[in-house]
Amino acid sequence: MAQHIKQTGVLGEVDSQPVQSGGTATTPLYTAGDWNIVCKIEKTLVRIPLESRIIIGRKGVGDQHIGFDLMPFGAYEGGVSREHAQIILKNGTVYIEDLNSTNGTRINGFALQPNSLYRLRDGDEIEFGRIRMTIRFEKRRR
């Protein structure tokens, strides 16, 4: 009996129920410094250089480790934790991990289990609490 492997799911998890995913069947290998993550939040586009680790949350006084601050998008009112999630680049693949946030993280409507890696794909819709964005991967111009 064939099993369907989740396209957006915990690493190594196999399930008979497919999870809605974006992107194409083939995903390029991503490298730090060569790609941007383009986040569309409402009508605003934000470009973030892809690094090995990007913390997403609410930046407070002295919080220099937050790589993507959602405060300008109503993070506090939208239920975003200070250290809500992180994006990790591992072996050419981009993953997201919920950092045990209060209001959770979703990919394409799928609620993530805290402290587990989930693969990100071009076109995925991510929700941090009630802040929703669509992500794209863009090759940086040199």
C-alpha cells in the first residue's frame, strides 16, 4: 500500500492525509546570502536575506536577535510572541519551527506542533498568531 508523505509536515512523518502545500514539485537548493524571503503582509512586501537562522517575533528594547520584527504589522494585537518562530536553513532546504508560541503558527491552515521542523515552500501562507503572510523565495541579484 502506497503512503502519501506530507509536503508540509514534521520531518520524517508519514500520513495518509495530504496537507495543502504551495510551490512546485521541484524545489531548488537554497543557500544563505544567495536568496531572499519575500513576505507579503496585506499590501506590504518585506525582503529578508535568507540566513541559517531567522527568529520571528516582536522586538523589544535590547532584542537584537529578532531577525524579522512583526511589530510594524500589529504583532502585539495579533498575538505574536516575542520569540514566536524561527526559519532555519538546513542542507539547502528551508524549514520553520514554532518556538512554543502562545497563539501558534500555521502553514496553509495547518497548525504546527511546537519545536518541530516543517518544510517551507515557495507560495506558502504562514500565520503567526493572527498575522498572516505569503512567502516567496527570490534569488538575490549580484
